[in-house]
Amino acid sequence: MVNRLYVVMVMLICGMIPLVGCRQSSTPTPTSKSDKLQIMVSIPPQKYFVERIGNGYVTVNVMVPPGAEPHTFEPKPEQLKALSRAKAYMRIRIDFEEAWIDKIKAANPKMLIVDTTQGIKRLPMPSSYQEVGERLHAGEGENLDPHIWLSPQLVKAQAHTIYAGLVKLDAKHQRAYQANLERFIADINELDADIRKNLQDVKNRKFIVFHPGWGYFARDYGLEMIPIEVGGQEPSAAELATLITKAKKQNIKVVFAEPQFSKQAAQTIAKEIGGEMLLIDPLSPDWLNNLRQVSHAFARVLSQGGAFSLWAIAILKLTLQTT
Ligand SMILES: [Zn+2]
């Protein structure tokens, strides 16, 4: 019930927020479909980034389709064949891509490989067990946290790299790409300010989530992520029990889970602590709006006021909009 109410409220709010983040650019007349640059990316949020910057001049295809899990994904032979039409592959160094990159390159040796992680210092993959020394870090450079698309600050760096890649392929439209980049950066800055505002008064800054994809997000906004998954696996019964005790002690009432991953452990914890489970999507293709919604979910869950404060925001927004 609470869950359903929440979804309705999110929809209400999102419908009411003017779509400032989705302004379409006034780029010159786009070229016809056949002239468009074919760009391949690994995950859906990257499609959003490349389309924002290449608006009108690119066709973007994604390796990992919506709903699939990008850590263990295996490209189909047709997908590798389709790479022959791509002018560039925008890398993000997520697990499947690291495993397949040689085959990806071999499928089209002429394709420009753009590493969008360049200039970004990735951190070791977070685990709630590292801090207590029950499990050791994997060696440096081995198990680095790939979820750099969930930090608006790091997405700015990725946007600049994508821009440079597009200009390299298509210098003729450099001015359009630059204008699109500037608009995108402005939207990211606005999103970042919104998230800070949404989360500034939140008292309890700890949250539990199944898959530890939100480490950079937590770092940027002063939150603490407690992941359920351990080294990519479901936790053992003992690990689950430890988490339940921790959650009770910290007075955590909501457990996040992601649609691409198992919900069983999150459900178990939620039940044991007398709380609820909420889904947050780390791979939504509607990146900007999704992160804004996620920050609303965090604000609601982490603040004591709970659902009532969100209703208050919804009603306030409705009032502002209609007056
Ligand atoms: Zn992940």
C-alpha cells in the first residue's frame, strides 16, 4: 500500500516538475538518418548522454538491453555483427565490457574506441564487510567500482569525453556538439543542486541497498551505503543476520533493491525490520529524471517525516503550478 502510494506520488511530482531538464536544443537541421553517426555504448544511461550531446547527428545503440544485468551480460553474435556499422564504441569499463573488449574491437577494427572513464579516479568496489575486515579488498585496479554514471559530477567528465569523441569523428558539427554539451552540463548542475537540496535536511544518512551501485552517489551527497550483495553474490544466512541487526540498530526502515537484481534478500531484511522494500533503477535510460526521482526516494526514506512530507511537496507543487 505504502509502495503503491509512493509510486503515485512520484508520478505526480514528476509530472508537475516542468521539464527543464529535457529542453530540446535548437540545433541546426539534423542530417538525414543514413548520414547519422552510429555510436555503440554499453548501458542505457550512456545512450542518454551521447544523444544529448550528439542530438540530431547520432544513432546510439546499447549493448545491454533494458532489464539485463550489465555485470554478467554476454553480447549475442548479432550484436557483435552489428558493430560493423558503428563509427565509435563509448566504453565505460563495466564488467561485461572488460571481458568482451577484445572481441568488440575485433568485430570492427576501424571503430574509434572512446574510454569515457578517462580522467575519473574509480574507487574499490564497496562492500559492507570490507570495513570490518571480514573480507579483503580485491587488489587495486582489479575490482574497481564501475558505477560512475550515478554521480552527476562524474557524468560531467564523461560528457566532455563523449563530446571530444564526437568532434573527432565529425568536426563539421563541432559547434552544435559544443552547444549541446553546454546545455547538458547546465542540466547536470541543476540536477546536482536539486539533489543537494532534497537531501540537505535528512537526518539518518545510512541506507541499505541490494547491489552496491550507489557508492559514488553516496559519496557525493554525504550518505552511507550499506550493500546487501557480497562480492556479487547473495549474502549467506549469517551475513543476512548481521545486516538485520545493523539495520535495527540504525533504525533503518526501508531497503532499496534494483529491478535488475535479486529482491529476495532485500525483502527478507525489510520483513525482519518491519519496514518496506523500494525499487530504484540504476540503469534507467531516462537518466536525468530518474536520478531526480531517486533523490526524492532517498529524501523520503531517510527523513523522519516519511510519506507525509512527500504528500506535502506534491500538494505544494500542484498549488504552485495551478496558481
Ligand atoms: Zn552494478
